[in-house]
Amino acid sequence: MMDRISSWRTKFFLWVGLPVIAVLGLAFAAPDVVPAWRAKSGAGTDGTFTALREECGRRSCSWHGDFVPADGGAPRRDVLLYDAPDGLTTGGTAAARDTGAGKGVFSRDGGTTWLLVTGFAAVGALAALAWVVLIVRTVRGRRRDVATIERLAGKPVQG
């Protein structure tokens, strides 16, 4: 009985879990890999982030607010501040850098968002690759099984 449970759980993970992980990693994390690395290296547009509201989940809190570039460019409204400094309060400001991330700007003090985003994107890419390999192996195995059955039955193999 444990073999059956283990088998269906493994199959469920391979056929459903891998594509879900791939889509989540590639759709949500991959677009922000380059902006996160640009922020880590100090590239982008410097400016000031003004905290307007804080949203907290079970384990962490995120600050949303407005980013105004130091060079007088167009401000970005209602963006997330990645790697927000400790002690930030509503109405407070923090030095930030806009590197083109879709949902936010990065704290100029740095942080580990680049590592987290890169890790999620890499896991998504590996899951996608593993799923493609699984599909190719399954199709090849079934073709090989059909050819073997036809050969044993004395029928000519078509293909």
C-alpha cells in the first residue's frame, strides 16, 4: 500500500507540481532578476522613497509608497520598497534606487532580495527543464513500448 501512495504522490508532483513550480518561478521571479542584480551592483536611478503604508503577512512586512527620482524624472506611485531599512515608519523616507523592477524599487542600503529572486527564478527554470525531460522520456518510452509490442506480435513497425 505504501508503494501505491508513494507512487501516486511522486506522479502528482512530477506531472502537476513541476509545471506549477516552473510557472511560478519563471512568471513571478524571472522578470525581476536583472533589476535585482542591477540594484546589487549600484546601477539604476537614485531617489527617495516615501513610506505610505505597511502590509504585513505572517512572517514579514512590506512598505508601499512613492519613489521620486533625484534627477527630477517622473515619480513612481504606490511601489514596493525591497530591502526596506529597519525603523521605517509611515511618512518616513529612505534612499532608494529604481532599476526597472515591475513592482518596486530597491533600498540603496542593499539587502538580499537579489539572492531570493535569483533563487526562485533558478528553481523555476530547473523545474521547467525537469518537466520537459520527463515529457520527452515518457513519449520515447511509450514509442519504444509500442514498437516492442508490434515486433512481438509480428506486425511491421510504423513510425
